Amino acid sequence: MLLTFSACIDEKAPKGRFEKIATAYCECTAKLATLNREAQSANPGQLNSFFQKMQDEYSKAKECTATIIGQFGHLKGAELDSVNVLLKTQCPDLADKREQLQELLGE
């Protein structure tokens, strides 16, 4: 009985951790997602400007996610998948971008 209780506590701890990571990740990368959406509908003459803005914003997102890594550590593959599931509801524009998630939070 005690073993089952301990397992329940262990299951809740990572979930809370992943929720915090997902929320912080959404905040860190929100402007990058907005710029990406805008660039997709921009005319070709504006793309260089958008790419420069996106590069600058990516650098800011990288710095921001470094604080997430500092608090929660780098994420392993399965952990990235768990965070991605939460991103689908918290910030859908950032979900299913495994490569970006890996670059910003992964090992």
C-alpha cells in the first residue's frame, strides 16, 4: 500500500514540472511564434526583415529558456514529448516543433 502511494506522488511531481516548463516555454517563445506567423503571410520583399527579427528573437528565446534549464535541467526525449503534449493546449503554435523544442530545452 505504501508503495502505491509513493508511486502516485512520483507521478504528480513530473507532471507539475512539465506544466511549469511548458508555461515558461510558451512565454519565452511567444514573440518568436508571432513573428513566424507574420513571416508566413508576408510578401517576399519583407522576408529579409522578418528573418533578422526572428534571429534576434530566437537569441532572446534561447536566453530565456536557459533560465528554464537552470531551474529544471535539460530535457530528455520522452520529457520533450510530455512537454509537447502540454504545448498543444497551452500554446498550439509552438507544439509539434520538436527540433526547436530540442534546441531550446533538450540535452
